[in-house]
Amino acid sequence: MKKIGILLGSLLFLASQPTMAQMDASIKLNEVMTKNESSLIDECGTRHAWVEIANISHSTYNIRGMYLTTDRSVLDKSMSVPERMKRMSQIPNGDVRTNLSGRQLIVLQLNSEPTKGSLHLAVKVDPTKPTWIALYNGNATQLIDSVTVPVLAVDQSFARVAYNGTPADWEVKSDDRVTAGIHNITTVSESKIEKFKREDPYGIAMTIMAMGIVFLCLALLWIFFTLFGMFMRHQETAKKVINTQPIKPITKTVEKTIEVGHKTGIILKEGFDTKGIDREVYMAVIGMALQQYRDNVHDVESGVITIKHHDTGWDDEYSQMTHFHEPLLPTTHQGQHIPTGPELK
């Protein structure tokens, strides 16, 4: 039976290890203030140094029984557990606020007395020196999270801005950026509206900006309607031209011009090929030369054009006038023959 009990205990311990490891990864130190003069105030009306713990998961974990300390001597591995517990302050049981739901935060008062409340711890903090603060599990043996806080000014805090496990995950926040009890705002210290109000309390810049926007809009409208009007006027002009001067005659004129230009090009090309002599004219000249040769009208000597006169008689008026009449013989008055010239001889 004793062996069975030991075996069951070992199994329960091993089964609890993943759960404990998951809880350790979810519980983080989130923000620390070492010199509180006008920041967070407790239920008794006093101010203490404080530390904020966050559950960064979406599951619920109870941090009761865990330990907080600022004593680096607990890092000694050879130190016994009871001795280590003496140098730590345990988060008490019996307060529902220690049961952190997903993404929930809790603030614990330091440099205080546990008799003042369940969230008051006797963890010692010296604001004049860098402070190492660590969170241990309920056995006071496993370190869950730790951070070294530099010397801070009054009401400044040292806040986590990321969860990469490096010193760069933390930054110093001014007194107007402290976020005790709420998630840290690390990228924007104030809203744009608040910043604008602070930088322009009388609204002068707002007025200039508003007037500038109005005039810019009016200028854009003027440019748009001007361009639109020009486009419409050109469109109307184009319609009038189309209606008063049809495109068809212009098209025919262009086609005729192209045709004439093409023919002219062909003639010029043939002229270059024939060296300026037209074939039809050349043939006509040869024909006329042959006709003249046949009519015995040709050149007498080489190199000289000789055109001999050739009377065709087509312009002889006499022959045309007497072509159809016999010549009349001269007679006497009484029918006697009157001798002509040869006879008179």
C-alpha cells in the first residue's frame, strides 16, 4: 500500500508540472513604482511603493500563496527553502482579487504591513537604489518572473511594454503616463485630441485649418467645373461642325487627291523609266516619219530636218469652181467665131 501511495503521489506531481509551467508563463510582473508621492493611494489614505502583476493569458489563475521578494540572496541554490521563505513575502489567501481572470491585473502594496490589508506586503524597497524584484511560485523554489528597476524619479514607474523576455521589454514612464491597475499604454502617451488641445488652447490653428480646408474644397470645385465647362463647349462646337460641314464631301476630296497623287506617281515613274519620252508619242512620231517617207517627204541630209513642199491642190479655188463646167468658146455677135490669140497670129 505504501508503494501504491508513493506511485500515485508521483503521478499527481508529474501531471501538475505542465499546469504549473503554463501558469508560470502566464503570470508576469507588469509595472513597478518605487517612490510614490502623488500616485496610487491605499484604503488607509497612505501611499506606498507598489507592484502590478498581470495574467497575460485568457485563462483564470489564482496567485495566492506565491512569493515576492527584493532580496537577491534567495538566488543562492544552496539556501534551504525555509530560509528562503523568511526573506520573502507571501501573497495571502482569502482574497478574491488574487484569482486573476484572463488579461486581469492586480496591484500589491510594498513597504507596508500585512495587517493593513490582504494586498499589503512587507517587501522592502529602497527608492534611492536600483531594486531587483522577483516573483516565486508557492514552493518558494521556482522563479516565475523578475526585473531590475532603475532609480526612478518621484511618481515615475517602470512598465513592461512587451513580453519578449529581454530588458528592452521595459521602459520608464513619466508621472502622467502611469497606468496602475490597467494595461500599459506604451505607444501613445495622450490622444490626438488632447495633444491638439494642449498645443492650441485658443483654437487659432483649428480655425486656420478649417478655413484652409474650405478654400481648398472651393478651389477644387472651381477647377472641376471650369474643366467640365470647357469640355462641354468643345463638344458642342464639334457637333456644330459635323452638322454644318458634312464629312462625306471632305472624304471624297481626300480620296480624289490620293487617286491623282497615285496616278501622278505612276506617270513620273514611267517618265523616269522611259527617260522622259512617252511611248504613245514616240510611236506617233515613228508613224508620221514612215508616212512622210512614203509621200517622198523626208530628210535630204543627215542631221537636218527637210520638209519638201507637196502641193495637193486642195486649196485651188479655180479648179474647185470649174470642176463641174466646160470652158466657153468665144463667139461673134452674130454667131461668128472670134479668133483667139493663136489664130490672130
